[in-house]
Amino acid sequence: MARRFERTLTEHQREWLEHVQACRARGLSLKAYAEQAGLDVQRLYRWHRRLKQLGLTVGIEEVDFAAVQVRDWAEQAGRQRLHFPNGLVLEWGGTADLGLVGRLLELSGTSR
């Protein structure tokens, strides 16, 4: 049924739907994807909203953020793990600088 519906899409709708699907497949936020793909962020958001209203982004859920409590890193001299929403896990031994962790989150596109 989805294939039959896709045939009625305009070229622009199909193009932007591909961007939204690629964004989802990479596990990125719309903002991070737009920056990587060289797209205007606001334009991608508008197209995402339009496609969602048409029911074309069903199954593409929004990224949810959860509050976390960071323990004192000095107490945690063992293995450290950072889990990303897309399944990526960074692991290291010893302590880590919170500034470095924040920068990693920023580069990954998972922080706002």
C-alpha cells in the first residue's frame, strides 16, 4: 500500500522524504542531519512537519531526551560508558573530563 501512495508524491515531497528517512536511519536529530547534509535547518523542519501531516513519516519517532545524573567522576575510576540513542556506545577506562563528554554529545548531535 505504501508503494501505491509513494507514486502520488511530488518530486519535492519524495526528495524531502528521503532526507527525513536518511536522518532517521543515521539516528541523527533533524538539526544535526541538516548541518551534515548542508541543508537549511528550518526548511528541513518545515518539510518534516508537512510530511508528518500527510502521514508519510509514520514510524519515524522523535528523539526523546532523558534527564541523567552524573556521578562524581573521581569516584568512578573503572570503565566508563556513554550510550547514544542510535545504539553507539563509547567506552573508556578511568575518569573523563565532563567538558570532553559534553563536547562528544554536542558533536554527536544528541544534545540541544
